[in-house]
Amino acid sequence: TQDNYLLGFSALFTKKNQRDQLSYEYIDDLRTELNQAIRNYPGASLVINVPGTAEGGDPIAIELKGNDMNTLRQISGEVQLALRQIDGTEDVRDGLGDLRNDIKVRPKREAMDFYGITENDLALQGRYIMTDNEITDSAIRAGKDDLEIHLSTAWPSRNGAVGGPTRRDELRMIQLFSPDHGAISGNAIVDIEQSMAPLSITHTDTERTVTVYSKAKGRTPGEILAELQPKLEQMKKTWSPGYDYKFGGQAETESETFGSAINMSYVSIFLVFSVLVLQFGSFSQPFIIMLSIPFALIGTFSGFSLLGIPLSFPAMIGIISLVGIVVNDSIVIVETMNKHRSSGMKVRQAAAHGASDRLRPVLTTSITTMVGLIPLALSDPGWFPLCMAIIFGLCASTLSALLVIPCLYLQLTPNQR
């Protein structure tokens, strides 16, 4: 048989002050050495999981759907090859594993009727021939556990162990018993087909599914999938009808969460606007404050387009955080202008003095925020979209807060003279 065996081990590191690298920095060297060690063992593969980090799971998953497992296995090989050719992918594999012996028994209806064997007889005899059967428990000695008694056909390939046949010649030796004809060769009653099949077959929406997995290193899963999708579309043109793919894993989760985040962002913007209306007692000034959000979004999306950064879930989190930051800056500027008006200044003077008074604090706050985010953005690809969403948005919103808000305040505030 071609059984699958899984060997796992854990790597424990010395104390942090006794080594010159962080634990996750050893992963590349460890992976290289282990792959070197197993390269002469056909069928052996390596997967490294690091609990508590992005290495701990498989953020990339492509689900392939179809009817025939052999075709799906072939398509899976094509997809794995395409994934391996993309920079940033590691541990590319599918969920099928190695193939195992698969035996299919097809009854011959006419022969069964001739020999007087029913389907129930066939199923019962087949069970005892092909499997290990516990028939009873026997109490050997008082106070001791019962002794399990198993009944099974003795097959040479099993070396005395219980179980079914494992070789083709043993399958041909199978005999069935008829109440009228005695022992009958199994070939006279059933057709036996032996083939290779995966250990388990997954179904999604009644369709057979094979999932291709990969880890991401140095790039976000969104970037890798964006590069892979055109290749999948080209391959799909050569597939038979009824075969398709979809992205699962982190991409599927991000897509669902992304939609929820967009819906909640609308709710949050409405709530922020409502609070501002209550605070300022008007609709015009909250409108001025909220107009800083579109400028921030323009800055974020322009920066993403310039650098080719895909819009991912971390980027969405950064955009939501950005909204809070830019609204806060705008509130401070408008509130300062209102204080100048309360002291007797005209609207034009209040707008000019409010912007000039808050110029240094707003610039200082924005610059320190951006400088603080740069190391985080460069430390891990997972943080890069989040940090860059805030940085690009702050650049645009800071300019709008100091230039656009005073103009809008001047135009929308009543009693200018």
C-alpha cells in the first residue's frame, strides 16, 4: 500500500540574549536545510508552521471544482506549477496527498441471481473478507479488562495481522459462498477494479473539490493572487466544461470582511456627522469637517495606484483609522476658527488666524505619525498596506485641512460682514 505518514517535530530556541537572531529569522535557513535533507526521498514534502505568526497557516488557498478526480489532480498540478513561478510563494501543495490503493467491487446482477446470492449476503461476506471485524468481548479473568476477539481472513501480505487483502493476486483469490453451490470464485459474482485514489475526497456544494495551498513570504496574499488570476483565467480556457476555481482561505475571509467593513464605514461616517451636528449646532460646519475625508481617500488611492498596492483588508483598516485622524485635525481647526469669531474677529480674519494658529500643531502631528509608521510598514509586508493607507491619506488631508477648510469656512459661514 501507499500509506501517508506525517512526521512532525518542534524547534525550541535558546533564550533571546543567547542568540543573534529572532526566532522567525531562522525559518529560511531551517527550510533550506530540511529541503536539502529530504530531496533524495521521493514523495517527501516539507511544511513549516510557526504558531502565532503569519507563517502559522496558509493564507493562499485556491479551490478547484469538478466531477472527475483525475482531471482535478491534473489541474491542481498546473495551478501548483503556476504558483511556484510567482515570487513570494512557499510550501505550495494540494490537499490530496499521495495516492492510495482503491478497490471498487461491482456486483454482477445476473450471476448473483443464478447462484442465489442476495445483496445482503454479498455485503456481509465482503465485510468479513475485506475488513477487520470485532465479533465479541470475552472476560478471561475476573477484575481484568475484557479480551477483544477479532475475525479476519488470513492474507499472506498481512504477515499474520488482521485486515483485508493488499495485493492484486490476493484479490483474485477471494471466494464467496452460496447456499446452493458452495464456494464460488469471487470473479464469477463481482467485477473487482483496483486503482489509485486520494485518501479523502472533499465536496463543496455537491461538487468534488481539490484545494491548492501556499504560504506568502515578502508579499501580501492579495498581490500574489492578483498576479496568479490572469494565469488561472488562461488555464481555465483549456479546462473541460464544469471545472472552475475560486479563491478561499484568507482571500475569501478578507472579501467577506471587506464587504462588512465598507457597510460599517457608512454607518460610522453617519454617526460621526450626527455627533458633529450636535456639537457645533449646525450642518454647515460638520459638512466642512467631513469634506476632509474625500481628500484623504484621494491621497490614499492615488498613492496605492502609484506604487501598485492592492486594496486589501489591512488597507481597509488603515483607511478606517485614517478617517478618525483627519476628522480630528479638521475639528481642531474649525474649533479654533470659531473661537476667533467669538472674540470679535470677522469670518475672513477668523479663518486666516485659525489656519495659521493650527499650522504647526497639525503639521507636527501628521509628520510624527507618518515617521512613526514608516518602520512598521517596512518591518512586515502584512503591515505595509495599512501603514501606507494612513501615510498617503495624511499627506493629502493635511494639505486640505490647511488650504481647503479655511476657504470652505469663509464661504459657508454666515454673517461674513
